[in-house]
Amino acid sequence: MSSAIKILPHYTYEDYEQWEGRWEVIDGVPYAMSPLPVPKHQRIAANLTSEFRIALKKCKKCTAYQPLDYKIKEDTIIQPDMLVVCKPINKKYLDFPPSLVVEILSPSTALKDRHTKFEIYQSQNIPYFIIISPDKEEAEIYKIEDGNYLLTQSGHSFSYIFYFEDCEANIDFNEIWQ
């Protein structure tokens, strides 16, 4: 059995750069990011990004981004649906942990987002992780404490204050479903 494992391809960022379409690579294994998200997913992503951009408007350090490459190591490159970064990005990809990541669940990504990516984000000590369920119209906010994520808030309609370095963002989650 071990010989079969040895012949499986193992991909890196260099390989990833050559591919067409949207992909993630986790521990050398490629995952297609298609088809594109459905309209409800896109609307929620755009609304949440807008809420963070407005809340962080006066913040000189932190910026909300829609998907961009987050290179954790040579064979692990992922694309959170949204993220907040509080340091300058000097490469064509993010190469350090952001302050917040968001995954918006879809039927094809829910298991990977809730388990594999949850573990990755937790291991990177990312302060906040938000999981959005478009079908249920619910958000789950996890905050890192002592190296582990703790669910601090969940539901449909609530406000939550995120603290980033010298900034804070008060987000009304009722606004993202509109």
C-alpha cells in the first residue's frame, strides 16, 4: 500500500501558479474551486465585505479583502471567501496569518471548510474565524483562545465587535442577508 502513496502527485505553489481556474492546494493535494459560487453566496460575501470596509474605514492598518491567495507553506495555498489583514501585503499573495478569515459554506465545500480549513486557521492562530451558512442564514464566530477556537456567537441577527490591533469593527450580521 505504501508504494501507491509514493506515486501520488504532490503539488506546490510553483505548480499552482501554472493552473487555470480557481484552485486551493492543501498539503500538496489540489481542490477545484468551481463551479463559481451561487448568487446568494456572492451577495452575502459582498455585503459582509462592505460591512467590514465601512467599519474599518478609519483604521489605518486593517483592510477587508475578498478572496486572495493565502500561502501557508509551499504545498498549502488557500483562498478564504473574505479576510481582514492588518499588515502590508508585499507579495502577490498573503504569506502571514490574517486577523480574520471567513468561509461561506456551499454543499461542495462545507466539510472542507468546517474541518480541514478550521484546523488550518486554528493552527495559524488566526484571531477570528467566521463560518457563514447561506442556507440557514446563520453566522458562527470563533475566536482563538489558548490556541483553540471557541464559538463566541452564532445566529442570524446580532452585532459583534471585532478587535484588531488599534482598530475595532462593529458588524451587524443582520445586514449581510439583505
